[in-house]
Amino acid sequence: MSEPDTHPAPPRPRPLIAVYGSSTVTEADPAYRLAHALGRELAEAGADVMTGGYHGTMEACSRGAHEGGAHVVGVTVELFEKRGPANRWVKERVHTPDLFERLRHIVHRADGFIALPGSIGTLTEIFLTWTLVSVQGRPAAPIVLLGAHYRDWLAAHRHPDLVSPHLFAHVRHAATPAEAVRMVLGGVPAGRGGT
């Protein structure tokens, strides 16, 4: 009779969740605290985090994730080098030559996506991710929009002349960081995950 295999299974890679959001908020802004809480929740739930790597909500989320023990990836871009280096919570910096490559890297590497409050850059990230998921330009992945304003934003786009109704199956709204984390991690397909 053979001995049972006593070697533990290799650890499953942690899912890598991309977080989009504003670069302009400060520690005094509620959006900063929201992003920090989200990063911490993701880390404590067993996920790693990827952001644009700079300041504002990217810094806050990176900080929360780092404090929670997650690996933090920052995807920086040549265009923004004059703004300063990546935030100090980034442990793996991926530097890209332009915004297109930055988005390509984030969209194709992440296992799931959460959008925090932001401006046109954040909206661009949401729409590109949503488009690629809906046309199968990348493997299926959950997209979660965090914050009350996104509920109204999604409702405003629920018009047949804007966004086809079936496309809303690819994006969800969450009111709290904990809800967003449950949604995004619950939607990561089995076998995906890894930094």
C-alpha cells in the first residue's frame, strides 16, 4: 500500500483586482477614505490590488491594501512622470509608454475591476473594460462600480439608444466597500487569480 501524499497543495494565486479612481482627491476627502477602506477590505479578503500607481484614490487604495498585507501593483505612464513617482505603497511598478498601453496592461492582467469616484479618466477606464468584457476581448471578469452616484449614472445610461439592455449584465453597482469586494471576488471565475 502506498503512503498518502503529504505534500501540501501549492497556494492558489491571489486574485488581482484593478481599482480605478481619481488622482486628485486628498486625505481630507471622503473618496480617499472610501478608497482606503476598499483596499483594506480587498487585502483582508485575500486579493491583491492594481491601480494606476499615483495619488488620490490610487494612493489611498494602495495604502489600505498594503496595510492589509496585499501585493500592490502600480501601472504608471510616461505622460504623468512630471507629477512625481508612484505612491510609496506600490511594491511592483509597471511603467508604460502611454495611456493606451497602461490601460491595455491593466485590463488584460486584472481578474476583476472596481471603479471608485473619478472623472473622465475613470470613465474611460470603465467604458474600455466594459466594452472588452462584453465583446469577449478578454476573459469574463466582474466590473463593480462603487458609490451612490454610479447607481444614478447607470440608470441614466439605461436607454436603448445609449447602452443595449443586455450589456448591463456585465456591470454591477455596490454601495459599500464590503459589498464591492463580495461582488468582485464572487465574480472572479474559478481558476483565475494571480499577480
